[in-house]
Amino acid sequence: MSKSIKDLDLNLLTLLKVVVETRNVSQAGEILGISQTSVSRGMAKLRETFGDQLFIRKAHGVEPSELAEKLAEAADNMLTPFTEVLDAYSTFDPHSYEGSIVIAFELSLLEIFGRGIYQALADALPKASLSMVYWQQDTLSQILDRHIDYLVHFEPYSLPQDIYTHHLSDIKINLVARKNHPVLSQTSDWEVIHKLPMVKLFSDAVSAKSDPYTNALFTSKGYTPNIVLNTHSIPIAVDKLTKSDAFKFSSSYLLTHSDELSCYPLPIMPKELRSVSVVGGYLQAKRGYPLNQYLHQTIQSFFNKVLQPDIELDKT
């Protein structure tokens, strides 16, 4: 072989494959839609790279050598992934898509919106295999390694530039505690509420140190939060809230878990902490991929239809 294979034009491999299949150079040109001059040049480049032993001329065509047949088989195996990718981009049909889809959620967002998002995705991609998992310590690396297709998270969480994110929804924050709370039904001033027991939903997606509602916020007021329960479980958190004087910074969505809960006004605090943004995202490298675009459209449509439960705050 007089020429390095790394310099070989991929189109020549396609030509080689078709000539092997048809046993006819002219017919190969017709199938590929190229002139006989281009075919002749291509065949010359193939001989230059692999030698003259590729084809034996016959009266009505050519006979491929064993080398030519093996090269054609290798070319087919190599070109197939390219073809599959191009087909996926041009012929993506969500209703017939049968692949696996993995979506990672911040835990509380999975608890609140998971059922609705699952139904939206099941309707939009009826034949797909869906996995909806909560965010863990290795989730980010799994996204970067292309094992997770989409994420739903809170905007303050820091993500690398490799991940494209877009806004999905804003969630209003209140104080949530049991109905007729002896303190919060009267006041939500910092001087009073900082002494109250507090419940915090723990998430592997957000470190305790970076939680603005239990560290920076209290510290800025000169207080230390009195956290009496730290849990992954919403039902456990709700149980503690309904059976004690504990409170939680949360949204009115939590009230859907118990009719014994109520929302109370927030104390004086920065505007940016009075609501939290939910974002969706996927790898920047997949921004043009139809599946990821369709996932985004489906999940965005779901959030566009979701209305946060309207509550009348207990008056101070």
C-alpha cells in the first residue's frame, strides 16, 4: 500500500462497497449518481492505496478479490454508524422511537412533578423505555458521559458549560407549617421565627453549605437555623410539619401532600430568594439532536400547563 489509509476519502469506501456488490463499475456509478470519469478516478485512488489486486477485469464487469470483499465488509461496518446517526436526525419519529431515555431530577422536583412529566413523556414517546431517576453524586458525570439524556434542576445549581440549560418554570416560595400555627399565624418576623424548629429536605444535588435558606440567609441576619429534621423524604417532612411547630421554606406544592398544612408569609428577605427557577438541560453536543429537542419541547409544554396551587396566605 503506497498511500496512508488515514488520507483516504470516505466516499471511496462507499464506491468500493458498491462495486463489490454490483460487480460492475458502470452500474456502481449509476447507483451513486456520479460520472464515469469520477468512478475511474475513484478506482485509481483505491488502487493507489490498496494495490492493483482489488478487482479482476471480466468481460461483463469485475470480480472482487478476497481483499476487496473484506474491505467492503469493513467499510459497511464503519459507515453504518454514520448512516444511523444521519437517519436519526432526518427521520426521527417520536411515536415509533423505541430507544431508552434517562432523565435525572433534583429529588424534590421528581417528587412534585415526576408523575405529570412521566405521563407527558409516555404520551409523547409511547414506545420508548423511560427511566426517571433522582440526582445523585455521580449524576453530573453520567450526563457528561452521555448516559443521561435530560436533567430537571434548580437554576442556582452550578453546571459546567458543556451542558445547555433553559428556563422551565418559576416556583414561589413561602413558609409552610401546620394550619393555625401558634407563631406563624401571628408573625413571620425574623426575631421570632429563627427560634422555631425547622425542617429541611436534603438533596444529593445541593450541598448543605450552598443552601441559601439554611446558611447564608440566617447568617446574614445573625441567626443560626434550628434544624430538627433533615430528610430526603417528603412524606417524612410533611409528617413532622403536621405534628409539630416546625416550619419549612417551601412552595404551595407541598400542600398537595396534606390538607393539614398551610402557607405563611415570608420574613423580609432578598427578592431573588422569594422564588426559585426550574431549568431543564442536556449536553451542548446534543443541541441539534431531534430526541433532545423533543424532550425539551415536551417537558416545557408540561410546565407551561402547570399552575402552582393558588393559596391565600394566613394573615399576620
